[in-house]
Amino acid sequence: MNRPIERATRKVAQVVAGVVVLAVLAGCSGQEQTATRSIEQIHREEGIPVQVRSVEPANFETYLSFTTSMSGAAESTASAMISDEVSEILHQVGDYVERGTPVVRFPEDNPALNWEQTRVGFEAARTAYERVQRLYQDDGVSQQAYDDARTQFEVARANWQSVQDMARVKAPISGYITRINVFPSDNVRQGDALFTVSDLEELKATVWLTDRQVREVEVGQAASAVWQDQEVSGEVVQVDMAMDQTRKAFAAKLRFRNPGLRIQSGVTAAVQIETYRNEDAVILNQREILDDGSQQWVFVVRNGEAVEVPVETGRSQGLLVEVTSGLSQGDDVITSGIELVSDGSAVRIVEREARLVQR
């Protein structure tokens, strides 16, 4: 719609609004009255009633929203290395364990372990090595004899350690036990998952971006995650440069700090990535900005008149729009009654709205 047509339409709206107001007033009085002044006369003499809001710099940000699952930043699952019955579970879900701490124990008499044979072999190799070592220090044996004894001892020690690891399955990383898949006396097979350990001090998540969104997301941008009433903060740590052909989207990986273990591993959270922030922005509601396709403008009140002010806009978030030029701090922007005014119209401020704040 061009500007002349826009103004003609606005004029018609003014007339229609005036007729409606007069009809309502006549109906309420219950008496036949003759309007001595037209609505246009009233507006010219008293000013068109409008609501305004003063321009004040405010924080403005844009963000992308996703729903995704959260997991420990580091997470590892330990599996059974032998088939047997579980003898004992040494820790519970929620326990913090250091890497290498035994968690699940199997019987030592399992034929696959050769527990006693391996233990005796290790003790013998250690005794022999210690004897040869003393002789070697006194030049009682050759370098070759010493090297052979040490090699046999190291092999026996590795075998003994391997047997112990199979019978006492240890935590693969330091963290919290988040899942135990077995109970004492359960029969398991080699390769079955036994328990999972997660580092919950930090959480990670992956979100999938469209080809438009991926241009807005960069490593280092702030992010937040909310689960139930718990919120944690983090950042973008990786943005893929190649599209996943299965999902037809780009993966972005995020990492979050999780003080007090507020969010549990495996839950689904609402995630936001902040793509832009301006702490000194001028923001308006979309309905307060007029647009004819070639230009945007707003109406401000100056010296009791509506003044048409061209503006340029930037980013938007929901119904809020950032105004990048055209307005100054303290300008009174008309927010209600816009459809009744035109450039130069006499106006009367009937209400001042509160500062516009992004939630």
C-alpha cells in the first residue's frame, strides 16, 4: 500500500471511529441530542487521545529455543569381562567414585579366571625378580639374566592385574554412579553392561540447527538449560560445518556448569542459545511500527502534535523489534491511537505506559 492510500485509509478510519463514538454517546443518554461538534472538531480542538511510551534504552537479546536431552559431560559404562553370577555390588547409585574404584565383584573361583594359578605365578615371578635384582646389583648375574627376570615379572604382574580387573569391575572414570544394571546373584554374560559413571559437575547437550539457524550460532555464545524449576548456564563449544545427512541439520554441542547437581543426567530440558545481545537498545512492539513496504515509521508526540518519524529496524524476538535509528532517548512514541493520527495531528496524551522490558 503506497503512502497516499495509507493516509486516505487512516482518514476514513478516523471518520468511522467518530461516528461510532457519537452513536454510543447518544445511546447512553437515552435522549435525542444533536451533536454540536463533529468528532473531527473535537479532535482538532482538544487533540486526539493517545497513549505514549517514552524511549528508554533497555536490554534486548535474541535467542533460539530447543528441547533436548542432557547427559554428563563425561560418561562411561563398564561391562562384564566374564560370564558369571554377580557376587557383590560395592556401591550404590548416587555414590561418587574415583577412577579405578571396584564397583561390582564376581566370584574368584570362576574357571575362566585361573585366579589362584595366576596369583601364585605372579608371586613366584616377583620373588625371582627380587632375587636376581639383588645379585645383579652385586654383579652376581649378567644383564641378560636380569632383563629376563624383569620381563617375566612384568608379564606375570600384568596377568594378575587383568584377572583382578575381571573379577572386580572398576569405575572407568571418576564421577557419580548414575545407573546400575544388575543385582547380586544376577547371571550376566561377557559384554553385558553393569553400571554407568557420569561426571555430573558439567553437562552436555546436542541441538540440531537448520541451514538458517546455523548462520546465527557461534562457538562461545551463551546458553541456558531449564529442567523443571532448575536452570543452569553454559555455552556453545562446537558447531558442525557439515550437515548431517540423516537429520538434514547441523549439530551444535553445548556444555553447562551444574553446581549442586541441579539437573540429572538423561532428563529432557528446554535449551536456549543467545544469538545477539544489546544492553542499550531501543525496542518497540511490532504493532507500534508502521510499514508500507518501502519505509517504516512511527509517530511521536512533539509540542502537542503527532510527528511522523522514519525509523530503521534490526533484529526481532517475538513481538519485540530493535530500532536501530530514528528515535532518541526521551521521545514519546504513540502506542495506542495510532490508527487515528496522521503527521501534524493535534494529540492529547491520556496515559503513559511503563517502560518496555523484554522478559
